[in-house]
Amino acid sequence: MASPNPPLTRGYLIALASAAILSTTAIFIRYLTQNYHLPALVLAFWRDVLVVVTLLPVLGFLRPRLLRVQRCHLLYLMGYGLVLALFNATWTLSVALNGAAIATVLVYCSAAFTAGLGWWLLKERMNWTKLAAIAICLGGCVLVSDALDVMAWRANFAGILTGICSGLGYALNGLMGRSASQRGLNPWTTLGYTFGFAAGFLLLFNLLPGHPLPGTAVQPLDLFWLGSDWVGWGVLFILAAGPTIAGFGLYNVSLSHLSASVVNLIVTLEPVFTALIAYLLLGERLGGVQIVGSAMILAGVILMRVYEGWLAAANYQDAARIERLYDKSA
């Protein structure tokens, strides 16, 4: 009987790699919104378009069969694309309002949303250890985001609310990814189609009459906000072709090994990576309390990994014991 730990460890390593890569996306978004004042939903639209433009030709050349999807899955992927569009919109707007470090932390209130929704919708296991890990991670998120400071809410209520909404969007995105894996959809196929549908929805958001959503194009020409600034287009292309494809791709792959709630707990390490990069490149600084919050997030992930490893080992031992008893009786 093969040990269950290698697949479990593989899932954790893939999720950690996803967190490290995704941590750079907020830096690119912050750079574009600060230096080019690029409207958030225009940025989100082009990011998704460039993901599709980059990924689909590569899949078509290397593994063309991944471009074929059964008709019964198309409506599901369209719904997944809508969820992704809403997440991308709130996430990009949150980075513009809160900065890279705080926005990345706020999005990980998704850990609680994912655990609750995963237990309710996908029948994922819930136990006291997972609840404790979620509580520790959420406590860390509160400290890093200064959510205990009443003045922070008064000064930036819209930003914090948008960040929390991005967390709900991230949770729904993770659950949809887990459901796609259970349907047998390839993670890279899912990535290409969902970003394609998301780009279509974001285009509609930008062109809605009356501009009810913040961060959209005021007029159709604003979709080409960067004009002939090839440096800006280059940064946007790198954001899409690099950390977005690799980060979300690995995220989807990890969902084929681990439950959505565990994956989202692991990627709560992303704020730690982002805070470090934001400090080095953008001058965004975390205080002592926020450093303690980052340590709490790390502790929650470690607790979950230790528990999952112990549980897998216990299940393996039970299965081995039953197999030995069966061999003796035979």
C-alpha cells in the first residue's frame, strides 16, 4: 500500500508555489494604478484578455485536446467566468483603494467564507482544528489590515468593504475551481475558458450605461487608456502572461489534490510574500502589529498542514491494519 503523504505534500507545495507567484500580482496592479491611473476594471478587463491571448495559443500548440470542452460544461464555465469577473473587479479595485499589502491581506477573509461554503455546498470536512486554523489566519488578517482601528474604517470604509467583497469573490472562485476538478475538467482548460468568459463580462461592466460601477471606462475609448505607452502595455502583458497564468494555473492544479478550504488556508501566506515585496519595491511598510499578524497567518497554515499529515497517516495505518486482518482471515 502506497503512503498517502506524497500526494498531500505535492498539493501543499503546489499551493505554496501558487501563493508565492500570486503575491506579485498586487505589485503589478499597484504600479499600473499609481503610475498610469489606469481604471481598475479597465485593467482587470485587459488582464483577462491577455491571459486568454497568451494561454490558448500555447495550449493549441502543445495540447490541442485541452481546448475541446463538452457542451454540457459550457454553461457551468460561463457561470464560473462571471464569478471570476466579479472577483477580478473587486480585487483590482481593492488594490487601487488600499495598496498592495493591505488589499492582499483583506482578500484572505476568504478562508472563513471558503470553509463555510465548502462545508455547506461541497460537503467538505469541518473540524475543530480547521476552525482553529481559520480563526488564527483571520486574526492575523485583522491585525495586518489594521481592522481593529476604528479610524481606519472611517477613513477608508469603501476600501475595506471592497477588500472584504474580494475575499468573498475569492472564496467562490476557489469553490468553483474545486467543483470543476470534481467534474473532471483539466485545470488549464478551466483557466483558459473562465478567463475568456470573465473578459467578456468585464467588457460589459465597463460599457454599462450610466457607469454604475466604480473604476470603469467613462467612455469606450478609455478601454485604450494606455494608448501608445508600450511600457505600460508591457507591464500589463507581463502581469497576465506571468503571475496570473502561473499563479491561477497552479491554484487550480492544487485544487485537484486538496479541498478548497485547505488550499485557501495555504494561500493566506500570499500577504506575507506581498508585504515583503511591497516593502522592498513600493515602500509600503508593515508595523509591529502587522508583522505579528503575518506570523499568525503562517502559524495557521502550519497547524493545518501538521493536522492534515497526522490525519492522513492515521487513515493509512487504519487501512493497513484492515488489510492485514483481511490477509489473515483469507
